[in-house]
Amino acid sequence: MFSEINRIIDNHLNQNSLDKFSVIIGYNPSKGARSPLLWNKVYKAEKKNMAMLPLDVSSERLSELIYCLKETNKCLGGAIAVPHKEAMFSLLEDQCAPEIKEIGAINCFFRDTKDQSKFFSGTNTDGEGSLDPI
């Protein structure tokens, strides 16, 4: 599975022993994104054989990467970083809620765990967070 992912991304991963994983996808999250540090502390504290992995990917290979992640049930979803928020929305628009469609960008994608869906849905936590207090 990671050999296919490594063929697409610009950094290198060797995490075949994980039960599940989440990701942060962007131009270069492997060079300083804080999300993996934070989430990996949580996974470790919960004694889960899981990790959040940074995936550096070009815009041209984003859809190929999402297809690859969709095909492995080990990927729970993850965060979207610059510059892929609008492009990810375009890829997952059919699985997004109407209020997310109005925003036109997502920063989080996830798999519906109730039915073990092969599809990812997307949301925009910034939009939800700003609307919640209102």
C-alpha cells in the first residue's frame, strides 16, 4: 500500500505496520506541519497502532493520491493544507453537505465509519467553527 502512495507523493513513508492512519495533505506538510505531532501524541497515549502522516503532493497528482487513499480501508481521512483546499472540494463535492458546497473549499476529509464507506466526505472546520457561535 505505501509503495503505491510513495510513487505519488514527494516525500517517503514506510508505515506498513500501522492498523489505521490519518494524513495531512499539502504542498509540503512534511517540513513542519504541527498536526502530525499533536495527533501522534494522542494515538500513542491511547495505545493505538495509528499515525498521522504528512503527504507532500503536487496539484497534478492530488486526484491520483485521493483515489489511492480511498482504496485502502486503513486510511481514515485527514487534513488538507495549502494549496489543495479548493481542489479537494472539487474532488469530493458530491459527498459534501450543502453548507460546505457554499464555501467551496474543505480542510478536512473523512470516511463514514458507520457503513465502512469507500467514499470520503469533506468539511470545512473553519466555516463550521465561525458559524457555530452565531
